[in-house]
Amino acid sequence: MLCVFATGPSRAADFELLSVGVRARVGEKRVLGTVQPESFREYDVVTTMRLPWEEQFPAGWGVGARLLASAGVLQGADKTALVGSLIPVLAIGTRDGRFTLDLGVGLALLSRHRYAQQDYGGPLQFALTLGLSVPLYERVGLGYRFLHYSDAGAYGHGTIGADFHMIELNYRF
């Protein structure tokens, strides 16, 4: 997927750290319209890196490729799992990065995928995300992120993913 965003050969210098933050789940037990059998909490740290492709417009807005990398914990049914994700996103926002809207699809890895009433199917999950970030104070921003984990049927029938409505607090560099 990253190759789709690259317009030419890339170098390590093309990757730039844009922000770091923390996020936590808020919201209900829904999976894209269906009720989840378990209630989950997720807390993690997230970093956003600029990828090589970006286009800026004269009005001060631009569009570009980013990579969200996160690590944290997923809690449900009195069990705790480690979770990590890498999600390339397409971001639209102001040149200074204060306002951003992004959408992406990537992968997540769960250290536990079976809970009392819910089975994600396996440790590797597709991760779909939509996020919005706005300035709060100077370099500090506040954001909302929708995050969906799903095996997309890869592990068979009877598995169910999870939706997370998350609040983010981030620091822009």
C-alpha cells in the first residue's frame, strides 16, 4: 500500500515525525451497525510520520501520505492484550498540520484474539480508520478517531471485529 503513495524512490530523510500522542476509547459496543458481544477498552500511544508523497496548494491546504504507528493495550472480559498497528493514511489539512482529516487502511496485531464471548478470529487484523484533529493550544491538538478491527473473514465464519471511537491528545513537532 505504501508504494501507491510514493511517486519516486524514497530515502530515510523522506520520513518525518509529525506528532506523538495518547488516545483512549470512548463510545458504545457497535461493529459497523452490529452490537459486539463484549465491551472493550483500548489505550495506546500513537505517532504520525510524513511519507514521501505530499501536494500543497496555494490556499494553505494540502494532501499527503502519512503513517500512523501505535502500541497499547486492549482490555475486555477481564483480560488484557497488547495491540500494535501500522496504518498508512491519506491526510488533508492545513500546511502547518493544525487541522487534519485522514482516512486509511492498515494492519493491527493483537496478542490475544479470544475473549469470553468474542473471537476476533486471529492475531492479525485489518485496521480501518478515520480521524480528525484540531488545535487546542500552540502545538497541542485534540482529535477524534474511528478505528475498526476486522479479520474480513480471513479466519472463517463466526468471528467479529470491534469498533473504537477514540479521543486523542497529540503534540505536533
